[in-house]
Amino acid sequence: MGGLPQDPDAKKCVRVLCREFGWNYSEAGPRAHPAGFLHCTDDEVPCKITVYATGRNTARAIWKQSRKCAHGCAPSRAQW
């Protein structure tokens, strides 16, 4: 079930994190529960956020988790 989440706001959130804040998105395999994974750009121990295809996380949840990044990839604004 790899790909982007079905929620349009969550899709936009993933795209903004990748484009503006340097996160990397990798799709999960076809038989995996999550849609993909977000990784910050730290080489040694990157932050990892699991992105589910449906309901388990919204744009707000993804944004909140990404704000906890201590490697300089955290979004500057607090609210999604």
C-alpha cells in the first residue's frame, strides 16, 4: 500500500516537509501497513516518522512529530 497518505492535508504536509525543510520520504512496500517513512537529513541517526495511508495520522500529527527533530530540520512554525 505504499505511496502518499489518502488525506489531502497529510499529502501536502509530507510535500512541504520534503521541499522546504529537507526531509526525505520513502515509500513502504506493497504489503506494508504504513504508506511510507519520513527521515530528516541527519546522516548518523535520522529522525523517523511513520506515515500511515489512512486515519492514524493527520497533517497535524505529522507536523507535531517533525517539530521534535533536533537535527535542524524542524519546521519553524508551530501550527500546521
